[in-house]
Amino acid sequence: MPNDTHVPDSSPPAAEYDVALLDLDGVVYSGPEAIPGAAPALAAAREAGMRLAFVTNNASRSPSAIADQLRRLGVPAASSDVVTSAQAAATLIASRFPQGSPVLVAGAIGLRLALRERGLRPVSVAADRPVAVAQGYAPDMSYGLLAEAGVAVRDGAFFVATNSDSTLPTPRGPQPGNGSLVQVIITATGKQPVVAGKPQTPLHAEAVARTGAKRPLVVGDRLDTDIEGAVRGGADSLLVLTGVTTPLDAVLAPVSQRPTYVAADLGGLLEPQRPVGPRGAPAEGDGATADLGPGATPSTYRFGGWEAQRQAGSAPLKLTGDGAWIDGLRALCAAAWSSQQITADMADPAMQALGQPR
């Protein structure tokens, strides 16, 4: 994934990156409601010259249906602005097989439409001898369809999953997601799928190809999908705290899930800020140094009016100062990420000083 490694520290991301690859649930909206402030922040980012692409692991809905929802929430969007894991899965299959090839679809209409867009022929039974099986979440998935998919995979069909999310958010709490359904076929066949969605790289690669992004910025609320996907693809990323990830989660993030920037919400696209974490395609282990040994000089990190200090050994993080709490969190993240051995107990005194929920 292309990326510019020379973004000035003091510039708003919206002025320095050409395309924001935005996750949706927990970033732009939460269920049927817009995240407060999301629509005006995205409008201002567009005004600053940043293009927007809405990149989702959701494979059940079509891009046009998602664009309709965004417009209802006050975010102008065309279907061409939406990139789904169904489209990434279809691209994976189309790169291997000729147009017109039959593909067994264990999923919803969004997946069928994506396959047709790539010139493939959706089918529903193994007797049609599909070259591939494409599996995505569908709320009405039947045992019969899963069984047909299992037969096709057992017979040698290329197995692609749109995503491996074990759960999905609902008003009643987390419910089984596509990753849970995929396990049915894995268990029955012993075959592992190629996964198109985040944190794997095909979905972000699809978004870059569709938008022509030269300096993309991945924006998300989940460390284990959005941010890890950015790290794997070599892109800078912005973590927003309007969804799944908590401030403590951010401080404790492992090397593979550390964002470039941290912000309270999408307003962070407009805020001049310097990076907290690594940029671009870090080598394995980049973004963290060896733990401070006995007698070592403490490492100090300053953001805004806050100062965080990483001390030697297993001593707790220290946080002093005042000002915007998000600057305090940025300082804490920078201090914590200077070592691979920060624990929740070591971070707790600093989190209390920050005065934000863990």
C-alpha cells in the first residue's frame, strides 16, 4: 500500500493525506445513529482536500445501500465511495479464474452483486462445480447452504471468506459474525479460507485501487482489524475512540496494532498533531525498544500540557500536567510504546491521573 513518509508533524491529517480509508461502525455511525460530530468533521476534511472512502468488513449489504444510510445521516456519499470486503473477495477470485466461472455464494446479496460486478457467476449448489466458494455473513444463512459450501470446498474449490470477525455488534450485544460461520466449514473440511477483510490486506488494497490513493490514511476504532490491517499494509493510521477501543486498550496496544495518530473522534482529521506511533511499513518489532534496565534514564514524552514518563523495570508509568485529555493519552501511548512490557497495573496510576475511563 503506498504511503508518504514525510508528513509534517504540525499539519492536520486532512491536509496531508489524499484519501481517508474510513471504517464505518464505531467511526462514522453506531448502529442506526451517526457518531456525534462525525458528519461535520468529514465535511471539513473534504473541504481541506481529503477524499473519503468508506471501507467495511460488512459483506452483506451493497455499496448503494450503505451509501444511502450515510446520506440519511448527513454524510454525502455515492456507492463508488464505499468499498466492502465482498468486493475484495470478488477481486481475489476474479484474479484466479476466467469470467463466467461459477462461484458458490454462502452469503447475502451484497456478495452476489460483487461477484457479478467482476464477471463471475454466483451459484448455490455444489453440483454446479464451482471453482470457488465465497462466504460472507447473512442473517438467514441456512444449514443447507453451509453444507453445499462444505461439499464444494472438500472437492477442491478455492475457499474465500469476506472476513473473519467472530462477532458483530447488535442492539442486543455481540452476536455470531462471519468468522463464527466460517468455522463450520473449517471444522467440516479441515480447509482454511483466504480472508479478504481486515486485518488482512486485500480490502485496503481494493480501496487503494478503487480510489487511486497515493497517501492513504486508515481511520478506525478497532486495533485488531483497522489498525492491524494498516500496519500489515504499510499505511499510516488514525485510531478514534468512538467505538470499541478504550484509552487503556490504546496504551496497551501490541506492536502490530499501534496507530500513527490517536484522536478522540473524527475531529482528529482536522487537528494539527504529530505522530504518536510508527509510520509506514514498520519492520517487525519497530515502534518498541528494549525494556529499560536498572539504572537507565527514564524516557519522557510530551504532548500538549502533559508529560508522560516511562521508568526503569516494572515501575508504573507517570503522567503529570494538564490540558486536553487526548494529549495526555497521546503522551501515555508514546511512553508505553517505548517498551514491549507495559501491563495494565503499570498503566493504572497514569490512567487515574488522566481522569478518563479505562
